[in-house]
Amino acid sequence: MEVPTATSLDQIYPGEALSTQKRRWQNLLSQFKTTYDRPADFVSRSPGRVNLIGEHIDYSLYEVIPMAVTADVLLAVSVNARKDGPSRVRIANVDSKFPTREFEIPSEGEIKIDASSHEWTNYFKSGLLGASQLLAKNKNKGDRFAPVGMDIL
């Protein structure tokens, strides 16, 4: 399975949303460069969705009719493939009320998530944990799973 990619915003958003979304993306990329002193390698987008029938039942194998909506989450990312130490994630938010955080991605074991702490980065860590587990499980036999660090806004 391939990850869908787009080369222009009109492949993602309806015409009436283009001017607003263009400003939003430009702000994200500009703020990324200011925060990390380099451009992002890519932007990852996760569209919002609504379920016309049933909420929170799809993962219990019940029928739903989901559809994507224009509201989405954007992550500007730069990959840091370090050879001299542990992989680290630096994550900041365009909204300054969420403090910048940094954490290590262990080469062995799982990413630590403190469930007793109501920390905004726990949402990101949870997704990263799931993705890391899937990638480690699906690697070719004999290959070593090696996480890489990232700067994210």
C-alpha cells in the first residue's frame, strides 16, 4: 500500500477553501523554518472525518459511513537521521499555549507515555508508538528496526 501524496493544495481542498488553506500552510512552513532554522522535509496531513452512522463503533467492526471533511491536522516534519546517539523528537505547536517538548525514541523497547500526565504530546506519542510497533513487526527478518529522530511543528 502506498501513502497518497499531493503536489498542490487544489488536489486536497475544495476551491472555496484554497485561499485560507494556502495561508495556513505558508504560516506552518514559515514558522517551522523559524523554529528549527531549516525547512521542513514534508508535511503530513490527516483529514478530519465524520461518521454519518455511528460514532466510535467502527473499530468494533460495526458499519459506519465515514467521510472526510476539510478540517484537518497538519504536521511539518524534518527527519534527523543521527548516527552519534539516540534518536530524538522535538515537537512544537503553532499555538504557543502548548509548550515545546523533546523526547527520545528508544532503539529497543517502547516509547514511554506517562498516562498520569495530561500532556498534549501524549497524543503524538501514542500514534508514534503504534506506528513504531507496526514497523518493527513488519520489518524483514534479519533487518534491524532503527527509528529516526524528527523535528515536528
